[in-house]
Amino acid sequence: MRIGGREQNFSETVKGRILIFTILIVTSILFLIFRLWYLQIIKSDELKLLAENNRVRTIPLKAYRGKIFDRNNKEIINSRPSFNLLLTPEDVKEPERILSIIASRFKIDMDRIKMEIKNSHALFQPVTLKRNLSREEVAFIEEHRIDLPGVFLDIEPARNYVHEEAASHIFGYVGEITKLQLDNLRNSDYRLGDLIGQYGIEKRYESTLKGKRGSKYIEVDATGRELKVLREVKPDFGYNLYLTIDIELQKEAEGLFEGKNGALVAIDPRDGSILAMVSKPSFNPNFFAGGVSKEYWSNLTADNYKPLQNRAIQGQYPPGSVFKIITATAGLEEGVITPATIINCPGFFKLGKKTYRCWKKSGHGKMDLQNALIQSCDVFFYTVGFRLGVDRLSQYAYSSGLGNSTDIDLEGEKAGLIPTSDWKERAKGEPWVAGETLSVSIGQSFNLVTPIQLANMISAVANGGTIFKPRIVYKIETESGVNEVKPEIKGKLAAAQKTLDIIRDSLRGVVSDARGTGRAATISGIVVAGKTGTAQVIKMKESEDKADEDLPYEFRDHAWFVAFAPYENPTIAVAVLVEHGGHGGSAAAPIAGRLIKKYLLTQ
Amino acid sequence: MNNKNIFSSRLISNFDWILFGLTIVISVIGVAAIYSTGGAGNGEPNRTFIKQIYWILLGLIGMTLILLVDYHLLERFTYIFYIAIIIIFIIIALTGKSISGARRWLSIGQLTFQPSEIAKIILIITLARYFDDRNIRGAYQIRNLAVPFIIVLIPVILIAKQPDLGTAVILFFIFVSMSFFMKINPKSFSILIGSFVLSLPLLWHFMKNYQRNRILTLMNPQTDPLGSGYHIIQSKIAIGSGGYAGKGFMSGTQSQLNFLPEKHTDFIFSVFAEEMGFIGATLLIFAYLVILIKGIDVIYHARDRSGALMAIGVVSMLTFHIIFNIGMTTGIFPVVGIPLPFMSYGGSSLMTNFMAIGLLLNIKMRRFKGID
């Protein structure tokens, strides 16, 4: 036994060290509390989010895109079930065998499959291998389900264009959102792999049609097993669109273009509704619905005739003799002619040293305005144009809607061009030449118009002068009701009623007069008014001695015909363009005639 | 008889009810936390918390046994205990049951026991005995630490080979802090610390790959978020997402949905902090602090040198456990399997900690002279 006194001193002797020891312990404990404060208070929100991300898996519920109906409430675009091929890597037994079956049977690159699997987040999460399977492919999976563990089908709504190629340029198509679009739409709820309107109405009305994605929030445990549905937000349906298009008329119009390239626009002159709009060649938007195949896409983009171009609003052509309607209006309004003015057509018009020819070499003889329009006498309009000068003429053309966009509700409309002397100075750096005015006054030279512009112009002539903004959607059906899209008036033709009456009467003669150039548009029982046009692709001089049919296709003239009917109370106005079709009277007028007939007789 | 009477009443009057009470409170909290971890609806009935209750009762019996025996008696027989435990370690190394790659378990019938836990108590008493016997006048020199160092080194090596790096490190730290209280001169102490620091690369060399990874991932858990960094990340998420007030009992998503690993053993603190929040976790840590302060009080008022040394050992042991465990769950220290005293599930650990508290109570009860 040791001496008590010394023993008692031990704690006293290490008093200092006990203090250090205590301080160390208290400091460490306080440090732990500080650390907890950092994690649970400072970092709390961030870590709460991570905890939620851990346990909640969000499954997007696709929204159904709005349907599209025609003016007669016929469903023309809807959704159909589309089957996708999915694979859950975790469940695939004998991966080599199964993957090679899938690769060969579904024509998917083996490396791509392996890549997809490698890039997936977790082995229990399915990866999509192929979209929009064919019926045979679906059947194959159904039959061999037992032999292919881990491989299964998933249904998603795919866009279905009921009438295939019809009106493809109006409807457009949907396609997977591109990286660039995703970047531009950063604040929206779009995600990679989403379908988005890429063209036509689908693009223009994307926000109306798309609806809103829903979500299913599922609680999962650490192994990814789904435990329960926490919350479900149902997707919102997209709004339905009602188009002014008459799908039956549209299909008739498409049929009339069999074997031809060109465009057609039919408008209801009473309110500017587009009844039909054709652009040929066209494409099949259904081929885009489940992701466009490389093959189809490269065919479309490599095609010289540009099937993806909507000629009705993007094709720019010289208006040819259709422009004479403008020249006539300007002449009357500006008083350089009266309805009684007679101009002799000897078959040519001399300006200085140059000679400008009429299409009829022998000449039309004495012509008044009406006869000049009916027979499309060039010399008469050379004279009127010469008297007006280009700038006065252009003013009328421009205010009739030519050379400027109609503001139709479609993407990519082209403005065309109506030349003025100023414009030439600016664009070409050369002064205007009087001879060019002659060409302009019969719709050649620098003039460029789109079919929709001519259709809208003839529609205004038909309805007494009102220029509408062409309307393609007349009703939007939302969850809360129906929004009517009212017709919008863009302007008025700069023509007095008297002037219009004379012009309209002349246009009736174009179709019904024995010498009219548009007789091919005659329909028994219905009075049709119209105007032919033949737009030269190459200068007259080079082609003057050859019949159009003898020229190579790409040098042949474009054939135009604009028309409206019935004459007394017009309900349809049409512009037809047949690319390289030759004469308007022979190539375009019959198409317009048949379309009008179809429309008026089935009404 | 009269003497005996005074003896027992005096003993009881010196019983530290706060120390004892807090131990029980924390143990009950531990049972509740373990009960909570069993809440994940996998259908299996949760028996773990019931086993823990049994272990607590056994622990209380062990504590009572230690209480009843004067600690001087323990001191007297400590070398026998020491040799016995070394033999047990050797037996385990040769025949022991391997659980997840580690031979650290001793099976007696149905029971498995981890002798490395009880080795801590034995080592504390043995070191106290040694330092008590070799009372050197003046300052300790390095060479005076050679023998106690060897006493520590033998079990440390045997335990590290099991492998149970956590316990080995704790034993070493107990030795360092007990040495600190010998009048070792500051120069020698700094040489000791210095050589320890210098030997770290050597230690690194002997570490297994997974152990190195744990240290590397501590520094940057994101390098391997699904591998060895996973535990740290998930534990931090659990604790942090608890916020101020916690998600509520049995409502911690990280633990209930098994994102948290080892949730009823090494990461029980994360479960508690997630469900009880900063307020609950801080209160728990304060409870531990009170226990440690009470332990320091025992050191200070110990009747003699051996009592004080044993108390130092026990307080160090508890401190290291608490700091390493909470430090590990909050991402300050690498993941080494060090349980949180009275909270983590595990019989051996509970038993040892109750006995450690018993030792403190024992020393405090017998702090007055003339009581033998």
C-alpha cells in the first residue's frame, strides 16, 4: 500500500493536463455540433433536395397532342398508339444471344444497343431501342415474349395523319426536338426525346397543340424498387384545332396535280378562309411521327424538286399575265385609260430601237380593256404600263398584296418582289429602263409573287375589294371553351367599285368568251371568272421560235390561272400554278375549273 | 458489521445517478432508433431492437458486477485478464468465425462475441496497473514508455490483422492519452507524436486497398459516389436533410428506404439525426458531453493514482468512440467501423461500454480514504 498523501496528490499534480484534456474534449464536441449545424442548417435545403431525389422517381406522363379537324369537323390529324421496343438490362438473361436477335430482327446496330445500355442510369431502368415499330415487329415480340426476357413493348401516342400526304405542307410534321431547339426553349418543360412541331401548323400552333406533360411521382427504395405512388399529375390534353381546310376538296386538288409540280390555293373570298392548299411534290408526315428514317429524310432533302418547300407560300414566280389585272386597275384608277380606250395591237410595241412583242405575233387589232384582258393582249398592257410608269404600277401591285406577305398562319412565307425604280437603284445600282416597265406590266421582268398572294388578290377582286389575312384556323377548342378565330381584314384594293366591276366582267369573259384564254375552266351551269398567266422562265428571245413543249422541262414556262366563282356571288377563289406546265390556259385553267366544280357542286 | 453498514451507505451516497441515468437514457434512445430502422416495410418483423434490449439488460448486469468489485481487485488480476485475451485473439486468428471477411468473432454456443471490445477495458486496467507500479520520480522519458507500448502493440497488431482497424486505432489512442497523464516531458511527448506522424506513410503502406479508398473518398466522396464514397454521401444526405427538427420518428426517408448503409450499427447516429434533426442530435451530443464531464470529474476526484488512470482510459475510450463515430457519419473522418456508445446495435460494444461506465461509478464510489 502506498502512502495516502502522495496518492491524493496525483490528481492535483496532473491538474493542468486534466484541464487540457477537458478543453480538448469540449472543443471536439463543439466541433461536432458545428459540423451538424453546417449540415443540418446551412446545407439543409441542398441535402433535402438530394434526399428527395434519392427516393422520388418522376415518371413523365406524355400529353396527348391536340387533334386537328377540317372545316366540316372531320378528324384529319389525331393520335394512334405507337409501339416502342424497350429493354431492361437487368432482366436480360444471356445478353449476347438476346441482343443479337434484337439487333438482326429490328435492324439496330449492335454497338448502338450496347451504347444505350451503357449510358442508362441504372440496370433496372428500361432503355428505348426503337420507336414506332411496324405491325410485324410488334407481332414478333408478342410471339417470342417468353424467349426474350427483359425485352418488352411500350405504347405511346404517335401523331397520325389520316390522309397521309394530303396537305402535308399545311399540317407539317412533328419530330424529336433538336439540341438547338432545346437550348432555345430552356425555360420550358421540353426534354430530350420529346416530339415538337417542326413544320406547318404543327409548328405554328405548337404551344396550342402540345398540351402539358403530367408526372407520376413514385417512391423508390435504395435498390430502385417502386414502393408507392406519391402523387400523380395527370397530363393536360392539347387544344384541338379546327382548320378552314375542306379535306375532301384538298384531296381533290391533290389529285388534280397528279404527275405535276406546282401549287394551288383555294380561298373563300367572303372571309379569307383557306379551303385547300396544295404544294407538289409533297411528303408523308406519317413518316416523321415515330422519328424520321435517315433514308426518307435524305431522299426528301436531296430531291431537286424540293418536296419540303411549301410552294404555295414559299414559291416565288413571275405572275405572268395574271398581273394584267393590276395593270388594268392602275390604268383605270390613274385615268391613263378608260373602259372605252382603244389601243391597236399590231403584234408588237416599239420603244426606241427595241421591239416588244405580243404573244400573238399577228396582233389582236383594235382592243379595248375588256377584250385586252379576255385575250390577254400584251401590246394593250405595254401601252398602259408605259403610260403609268413602273412606280405607279408597283404601288397598285403592292397594295393588292403582291410582293408582301399575306401574314398567313404558317411558317416561312416568302414576300416575293414588286420592283420599283428605287428598288432597282438600290439592288442593282442601275437606273430603271422604260422597257422594263413594259415587261413588268405583263407580269414578267423582276416581278415575283407567291401563289397565296395571287389567290388572295383574286379573292379580293371577287369579294368587291376586301383583302383578308388568309385564315387557316377558325376555331380552337380549349378546356374552357371554344375560341373563334375571326376573319381579319388586311386592307382594300385601291380600286373603285366601277373599276372592279369592269375587271370582273372582263375576267368572266376570259372563261366564257369564245376568244377567252381561260375557256378550259368553263363549268356548265356555273359562271366562272378568271385570268390566265404564263410566266417565262427564260427570256422570250431565246424561246420565241420554239414551241414550249420542245424545250427542256426546266426551261418551260410556268402556267398560272386565277379564278373565282360563282361570278355573281363568289364563294371560292383559286390560284393555280403548274411549274413548267406551259400555257396557263391549257395547263392551269382546267385544274381550277375542276376544283371549282367539285367545290360548288358538292356544297 | 457496523463498519460494513457505513461502507454500503457511503458507497450508495457516492453513486453518480446522473452518469448512470444518462447512460440509460441514451440506451433507450438507441433502442428507439434501432426500432425505427426496422420500419422499412419489407414484411420481416424487426427483432433487432428486442435483442438490443436484452443486451442492455446484460450490460446492466455486467456493470453491476464491475461496481461491486473494488477496482483495486480488478487491478490486481489484470495481467491474467490481459494474457487471457491475447490467447483468445490467437485462437480467433486460427479458428474464428469469419463474418464478411473479418475474423473478429468468438462463438460460444449461439452467442457470438467480439473480444476486441472487451480488450479495451482490459487494456485500460492493465496500463493503469503498469503506470501505477512503475511510478517514476520526475519526468517520464521515451524509454520508460517502451514496455507499455509493447503491452498495447500486441493486441493492436492482433486486432488490426482481424482486420478491425477502428478498434486498433482506439486502443492506440487510449495508450497515447493515458501516457499524456504520466509526467512525460513535453520533449518526449512531441517525439512520440512526431514519430507517429512520420510512421503514417508506413501505416498507409500496410493498409488494405479498401481502407485506403475510404480515406481517399473522405477527401472527395464524389470520385466514387456509388462505391466507397456512397456511405459518406448518403449519411451526409440523411443528416442534412433532417434540418432543424428532423423528419419525425420512423419517417427518415434515407434510413427507411435503405439509402443509408449499416443503419442500425455504425450509422445509427445518421438515422437519429435525420429523424430528430439538429435539435435532437445536439441534445444527444450534449448528453454525451455530460457523461464525459462526469468522467473527468471522476478522474479529478479519484482516490488514487490507479483509479484516476483507469478513469482517464475510460473517458478517452468513450470520447474517441463518440468523436470518431459522429465524425464518420458527418463526413469528417474516414469510414472505420467504430460504433456509437449505447446507440449502435451490438452486444459486445454495449457490454463493454456498460462495464466502462461501471468502472467509472466504481472509482467514484470508492473515492474516499479508509474504505477498502
